[in-house]
Amino acid sequence: MKHLLIACIALYLSSAVIAQDKQSSIIHSHAITIHGEPKYPKHFEHFEYAHPNAPKGGTLRLAEVGTFDSVNPYAIKGRPERHTLLLLHGSLLESAHDEIGTMYGHIAQSVEYPLSRQWITFHLNPKATFSDGHPITAHDVAFSFNALMQNGSPRYKLYWADVSKVEVINNQTITFYNGNPDNTELFQILGQIPVLAEHYWQKHDLQKSSLDIPVVSGPYTLARVDAGRRAVYTRIKDYWAQNTPTRKGMFNFDVIDVTYYKDNNVYLEAFKAGEFDLNTRNTAKNWANAYNIAAVKAGKIIKAEIPNANTQGFTGLMFNLRKREFSSPALREAINYAYDFEWTNKNLFYSSYTRSNSYFANSELSATGLPSAKELTLLKPLAQYIPAQVFTQAYTNPQTQGSGNNRENLKKAKEILQRAGFNVVNGKLINPNTQKPVTLEILQSSTLFEGLINPWINNLKKLGIDATLRVVGSAQYISLRNNRDFDASIISIAPTSSPGNEQRDYWGSQAANLNNSLNHMGISNRAVDALIEHIIDAPSREELVIATRALDRVLLHSHYAVPFHYSPISKVAYWNKFNFIASPKYDYRFFYAPHFWWYDDKKADKLPR
């Protein structure tokens, strides 16, 4: 198997843009791709979705709903301003958003590693500097890695768990040693290390929520911070990377001004009044009804609908499996049967959504039908930890006619509960594990899903389940969720077209009891752990897809969550004073203006001041 892996790696690294020293079998490259070959050659000038001559200048006004109390995104506590990672911090390598699984040299201008993948060396760009002019060195990279592993979010320890050693060779060169050469993604995720300034952070607490303006490695710095209200970013005029291939034509605005609103309705009205420029928080109801205004009819506000080729990630009602009440798969499945998606979609969402039957919806990673022969080779050895239905049934969510009469599905839910030993006594469903009535508190930080949840609660009460919705402030919500003090909550998992080490953080046993991990549900399953490792170690895209589909089946048939919905169409509204070439195919932050838009003075002059 090892020789086969080496042969496969050698084959896909045979591109003319990669130079190979035949005697030492060392790969020297400007890029790393997990499977296949890089799209862009060694001396490419810019990404195709960026205009190399885009003018610099102007202000982009963005907005968020909620609050923030920090500009340090690495502190475990606190709620950081949402744009800090993108605007303030640079990484060794930069992802290309028009291809899957490829990263190009950024702070590190090149890499080298052996075919055995036992180590990787990053060669830093000697021109790279921090916002205060200090050179970025390999010592800063080593400091960043060690600081995040020791004091950052627990997800970093899971993400980089296979690194066995870090060695600074000189100011421009650093080597990471791979304790698991089968981990084909490790080199890429090391390239994602955000580079922190050692001379700054040695004097500041990385674990502390803070509003202090830091020394940064990204294209912007902070000019103003009003906690919970506003953050103003200004472009670094002499930014060292502004003409490098990974930044040319990007991050063009002189100022990015972010305002926070407490309420979704206020946010929407503020956008229509021209208080900010770009609205990506478009619910189906608002998209259908809220834009019948003069500014849209006159072309001053553009409503854009663009087909979305991205994996959609996962949004759903996720149960806290750490609580004994929800240890029963039958109870979790019955709760799904009480959810009438078809009625909800027709009456609340204008039939604009598609039900998710996968944790990787809208992609080749989704499991469909029964397992293939290749999937079975992974699943059969794990059969004792997997629901039997994985092998006999294709997963589908319950369906209704959308009339609002969910009688048949509620009948099915009662049958599932009765077979599992649940009984109704005096109108209350009794859990056989606890001998207590079943209660379900759905924790949320806003009323956004209230219209969806309340009819569902009424159906759950018909089953004898005392369900309630609890809406709390953002800070309290994050605290309760991160400390696992909840029954269930609607949570979204970020999409990825190339799953890998982050899956450990989402579903792995090691993350189950880490308070700040993304394994919100507390999944601890040997089969899930094994399939995650198959994904991480996959030597080809084909085997990655096979392993991901197998994992998808186990997650779905275990009923860890009630899947919600997604839209294959991205909806965005913006004031017509910008230009851009096109949205990159695989950028899940579709129409995320700071990347590649630019300000158009002539268009802006036609709009009201």
C-alpha cells in the first residue's frame, strides 16, 4: 500500500510547473494540491477572478447582525469581530477559490518536501513584513504554530495533531515534520497557519479577549473599534503583497467600515436606506417581498441570483448527545418526523429551498442510494458501530404533502418511539432511560427561525414532548453552546469541497468533550473516527469521495441532527457602485466583496449621497 501511495503521489506531481530533484526525490513547488495538479503555473500573475488593474480606493460599508467584544479571533473566550481573520491576518499559503484543494505560495513563496511526505519546508518571501514594518521571519511562523497549539482554540490541536516537530532553519526557512505521512492534507493545513507577530504577542495575551489594535500580517489594519457597534479597517498603502500573484487585484478598498445591528429587520431597513452597501442575509421571505422599492426598480440596488456550485455544508437542529435524554436514536429520529419541511418551505420560504439529505449537500461528496462496493470495504469492518440501516436503506428525510396535516408522519414517529420503549402517560412521553417526561429546549440567539420552530413545537407536543424555544443574547448563547449547556440548537457547519482534518473537530471523539470544539453534538463513535481518518489519508480524489460518502451515511442514519435545507442559488443585494469580474466557482463566501470587488466612482456619482 505504501508503494502504491508513493506512485500515486509521484504521478500527480508530474506537472511541468513542478521541478523534481530525481536524485533526492524532493519536490520543489510554488503550490500544493491534494489531488491532481495546480491550475496556475509557477510564474502566474494573478487569479482569474481578480482584475490585475483594479483601481484602489473608495469605501465598502458592510454590516452584521449581533455584537462583538474583541478583535482577537484566537482567544477562546469572547466574540471576535467577524472580519478580523480575513482582513488582518495573512497565512503561509493562499487558497485559490476557482479550484478544489489547491494552495499557492503567499508569505511562503515556495515549498519543498519529499515524496514520502515525512516533512515540508516553507521558504518565506524575503519581502514579507508586518503592518509595523518588521520583517516576517520563520521565528514568527514557529511562534504562531506553538502559540495556537498551546493557547488557541482546541481545534488547532486536532487540526495539526500529526506534526511531530518544528524546526527553524534560518530567518526565511522553517520545516515541519509529519508524524503521519498518510495524512495527505497536513501540508496544506500547515499552509493555513495565520502568521502572528512574535514581537507583539510576547507582550500580549493571546488567550485574552481584547480590543487592542494588533500588529498584523494581512492587507488591512484597524483604524477604529467601537465594541459591539463598529469596526473600521484601512488598507495598508505599502502592503508588501499587493502585487504578488495571490493578492494582485484584490483587497482594493481604502476603507472597509463594518456596522453592527441588533435586529434583522433593522438591518434590512438600514440597507434599503443606503446605510451600508451589501446584503447577503436574504431570507426567502425578504427576497420575495422586501425589495419592491424605487431603488431596485431604478437599478440603484442590484438583486443578483447566481447558481452556487459549492458544497453547502450542513445546517440543522443538532442534539446534545452528552445529555442522557437524547442518547436514544429513536427519539432523535421521531423528532425529525415531527418536522414538516414541505409545509414550512411552501408557507415560509416561498418554495425556494431544497431539503438536505446529506452533510455535504449539492456535491459529489453526498451519499446517495445504497453503499457502493468500495464504500462497503470501509463500512463492513466497522459494522458493529454502525446502524444496520446504513447497509439496507438509502437515507431520506420524512416527507409530507405540505398541507399542514402531518398525521401520517406523527403516526410513524409514535411507532418508532413505542418500539424503543417510550410510552405516553397522562399526555407526557416517558423516556425509558430516565423514567422522566421528555422535554426539549431549543436554544437560539435570534428569532430568525421562530416561524420554523413554533409549528414544529406544536407537532412535538402531539407526541407528548414538552418542547420550548429559548432565545438569548449572542454572548449568552455562545457561552451556553461552548459549555454544552443546551438540549438542542440550530447550528451550521461550514462547507468544504475537500474534507480533511477539520472533520476531526466536527465529529471526532477527541473533540466531543472539548468545550470550544466544533463537535457541538458530542459525537463519539469509533466508526465515525475511523472514516474520518480514511478521509484524511485518502491518496486520491476518488478515494476521498468514497470515504466521505461512507461517513455521510453513518452520520445521517445515526440521527445526530435533523437536517434542514439549502439553496443552490446565492442571493445578494448591493448598491450599484462596484465592479468585479466574476465570482470564483468554489468561494463559499460568494460575492464576498473585500476579496475582488473594486469601487466605481462613476457609478457611485449616480447614487444619492
